[in-house]
Amino acid sequence: MIESKGRPNRLGIVGWLGGGRWGLERYLYTLHRVTGLGLLLYFVLHIVVTSSRAVGTDLEARKAWWEWAMGNVSGGMFVAGEYLVFAAFAFHALNGIRLGLVELGIGIGRPIEPVYPYRTSVHEQRPLAIAVMVLAAIVVLAGGYGFLH
Amino acid sequence: MRDQRLWTWHVGAGAVILVLLGLHMTVMHLDAFVRVFNATAEEPIAWSNVFARAQSTFFLVSYVLLLGAALFHGFYGLRTIVFELNPGDGLKKAVNGALVAAGLALFLFGTWAAWASFEFARVNG
């Protein structure tokens, strides 16, 4: 992260949602952060819960510990939560690929003369953003089918 | 310079996560379409399947790699968000210390769990 020196972030977290007439990419930025924080929280809990497979002195005890741990995180609310995690992962991963491509200068067009009416690279990268979101929606729907069956 | 290097590691860790977590999600949640690494017909989280995967060296290595990459990627991302709020130098140091300590503790704990279950499954499998 390159630290800001001359233009401090005055809006803070409020700036994630409000602060101007922003385009689609700004809301993808916000969603990327929200899903990232959600995934981090889930991941820390996941490490603790799944470590139950290493508890117990014999096979039966380990199986019992595992099934007890899984039993504590089963049921409708947990399944819905797990699906949200899956959806967050699908979005975060695919949007992350888009960010990586944009950072490498792929899909943002070539530099042009600043002639009125001005065009920005946002105009060039919008199709990439839409394509990635369509792909994310397909994965989320496929995952939904998997969760229901 | 240091932050640029850390940012590069953050992006690299993201690529590792993409592959390994993509595989994990496929095994655990897309089993209706792609049934891989599930030894029995039961649910992917059934003990029989968990125990079978625990015997695999590939899964041991991939779990530890994924653990390290995801903890670094996640905690560095959290650090970026906090630092963008312009905290003071003292708070920045405290955040750095807390995130490194939490990351290392979780990595050691998760690695222990993966190794202990691998070793147990190898002996008892």
C-alpha cells in the first residue's frame, strides 16, 4: 500500500458508500472490501472449528469431536451463512482477477490525447467489470444449486 | 519500497488463494457438479471423507499453503483498510503488531491441526 501524503482520506468508511456520483467500479470497490472483511472473519472461525478433526486420542473420539463441531454449525441459519460465504468468495475472487488485470494495464485501453469530450479509462474497463459480474452471478447460482441439492 | 513489496506479496497470495480455495470450494460446495476428492458417497464434510482427505500429503501441503496465503492476504487487506483511515503512528505500530501476532498464532494453530490430523490418519487409516 502506498501511503497518502498530501490528500488524506477525510471521508473514511462513509466514503465507501457516499461521497459523490460514483460509477459501478466504486461500488465494486466497496463490495470487495465488505466481502473481504466477511471472508476474513469467517476464515478465523473456520480455522478454529475445523481444528476439531485433530482432537481426540482414538478414531472414535476424533469422529465424535468432528461430528459435535459440525453439529454446532449446522441448521438453516448456518447453511444460509455458508452460502453467503460462498457467494462472497465467488465475487471477491472474480473481482480480484479484474483488479489484477487492471493493475497490469489490461482492459483499460491505450493512452489517448485529452481532447474534449474527455474519455477516461473507466469507459474502457466497464465491459470487463460487467463480464466479471456476469461470471460471478453464474458461479453464485451454480453454488446455490449445489447448496439446495 | 517495503509497502510495494508487501503489496506484491498480497497480490501473489491472492493468486495462490484463487487456485487452492477454488479447489476447496469445488470439493466442498460444487460436489453436485464435480465430485472430486470425496472418497465416499456421503457429504463432503462427513467424517469418512474428511478422514480420507486427511491421509493425503497433497491436502496437507495445500491446506498449510492456503492457510499462510489466506492469513497474509486477509490481514494485509485489513491493515490497508485501517491505514487508509489515517491513524496516528502509535496506532499504526499497534495494529501492525497485533495483526502479525494474530496471523502467526493462527498459522501455527492451523498448521498443528493439519499436521496432527495427517499424522493420525496415516497411522490409523
